[in-house]
Amino acid sequence: MTCCDDGSIRKVLEAVGRGEPFYVLPYKEPKVWGIEGIGEYWYGAEAGQKSSIAVTTDGEIPMDTLVSSSPDTLLGADVVRMFGPRMPLVKILTPAGRLSVQFHDAKNELWIVTSASGSNPSIVLGFSESSVSKYGEKVTDEYRKALNDYGKALNALIDTLEKNGFKDELTRCGNARVAAERVLSGGASIAAALKDYDSAEEAMSWFYNIKPVKVGDVIPIPSGTMHALGSGVEIVEPQIAGPTQSLEDGATYPVRYYFPGYERPGSQKKLDTDRAGEMRKGVTDDEKPSILRSGSGCTVERLPGGFEDKGLEVHRITLGTGVSIEETGIKSFHVLTALEGKAWITAGGKRYEVPRASAGGKMLVVPAKAGCYRIEAGTKAQIVDTFTPVKAGR
């Protein structure tokens, strides 16, 4: 099939106009921290080349073209009236190593763990109990000091390696600490710089709440909470876009995010260490999903996040083997992906498999025009359902 050919576009629009579900292939966002160079898979209608692709039996079409051409049919007339012709973005993140520590001053986030490999899969989520207990309201001030000490030690280590002729080793390793370990015989100054780095890294990491995770965990991240995915932890992340404040990026090389006063060639942005005082100062408590429906082998939960007023709601549907539920009177699109098990939906007399959440895999979209659909589990299944809530009277 040829994407964007006029015949394909017309046929896809006609199919969506009849309310037929379709699959979405992701846009692949390159990241240096990603597995095989890809860190994020986007399922949405971003403009231009970053749009996902809608795939039907009749053809293919970029999601941004589909949304702009048929907003009421796909998204729902009430959704468009309340939030405009836009579709929330669902991502799958696949880090090869720990990501940068950051926070958001204007949005909440929600992570749903789809893979947790390695000996100790974990994330950074807020401040450690020890640091909050010791410093209380001053914990962000003390953390900022530790950040600045770490930045100084990291850059001293990089400078020492470069001055001793090991820039190529830095580039090969992609990590200043690993490079230093490999060339310790290169001089006493390297060992001293590495010792200082390790001490500063330990002091900084003491502030982090390291939270073990497993597949199926639901992790809400309130605005202002520092966080970072660990190595081997893959997630589904439904989201509303918003600005990011980055605090540190580990010992990665070349340096992507630089500490104030240590800009290096090729670095992308200055770290927002001066804004550390804006973060949430307490220990981050777990927020549980709320149960909307339960019984007869079926549980429907609203996942936390507090996105509803911005046009995003996320449910987790858990079904026992052979159990089915009906979704009637829908007024929004629904993006469906399975965390575990096998499940299908039936809409308009046709059956569609709900794909498993996986890097580069498909997701299933039910247009608002469908009006209703049934979900049936072939085995015990968990399904993530992302949509825009439509409240009566708005």
C-alpha cells in the first residue's frame, strides 16, 4: 500500500466515517539513550513527519491528516467542541540506560510498566525518605548543592580524561565513568578525578527515592516531582504535552545537557538546576487507581493522573478468560493496547485484535463514530484504554 495516495486517503476516510476501528503504527523518535537508537514510539497525530500512521484494509493515512480531515467522526463532535481537533499522545518508551532526572512544572505524568528486565528494575520517583527526614523543607536547597558538586566533579573527570589523551575512549564508551575505569593506568590524576566523581555521585543519589517496579505497575507522577526511568524499564505513557525541567543526565558522553558554567560543544541545553527549589519537597505517596466497575470477572479502573480537564482519561480494563464487556454510547475515540493476555473488540460486526504494548508494535483505535463496541478476552487480559472524557453540561 502507498501511504498518502489520493485513493487510499479517500477509502480510509470513508471507513472511519462508517465508524470502523483501525490500527496505528508509531512514529519512531531517535534518542541516544534508546534501544538500537530509538527511545520513543509515538501513537498520535503530531504534525508533519512525527505523525503516526493509520492503517486499514483500504489504505494508510497520516494521523494528523485523518484528524484534520475528519475530526468529528474520529475524535467526536463533543470532544472537538470542548478541546479542539487534537488527539492526546500515547508513547512507549524503551531506555537502554537510566534516563535524565527531571521534573515538570505544568503537567502530571502517568507511567504504566510494560517491561522490567535486569537484576533490579527501578525508577527514580521523588526524594528519599532519608533526605526528607534530615532536611525537611530545605531538602531542595541541599539537593541543589549536591547537584552542583556533582556537575563540578563530572566535568573535572571529563577534562582530566581529555587532557590525558583519552577523548576517543570517552566517545567509544559513551560514559565518562566507564571510560575512566578502563584507563585507570593512564595516570594518578584519573584515579583521583574518578574518586571525586564517585563521591559526588553517591552524595547526589542519596536524595533519590529508588522505587523497584514490575510489569503492570501504574505510576502517577504529580507535577513538580523529580523522576527518571531506570535501565530495562519500558512503559506506556499517555500524555498531555508540557515543558520539562532537566536536573542531571548522569555521566553520558558526549554531554547532552550541560551544568551551568560547563557548556560543551554539541550540548543541547543547560540543565535547570537553578529551578530545583520549585520541586515537591516531600516523599511521593502512591496514588491508587479508582475502581469504576467490578464483578463477574471484569474490573475497570480509572488510572490516576488528573488529566481529565485537559482532555485525557486513562482506564485499565482487566478481564478473565472468556469475559466480555460492552462499551456503549461512546462520544470519544478510544486508543487500546494490551499489557497482557489476548483480547479482541467487535464493532460494526467486525472483530479486531487488541495488540500487545511493544516497541514498534501497533495500537488499536476505535473512532467515536463507532458508537459502541464489545471487548472480549481470550485469556486473562489487561488493556489500557486512552480517550478524551466528555462531561455532561460542558
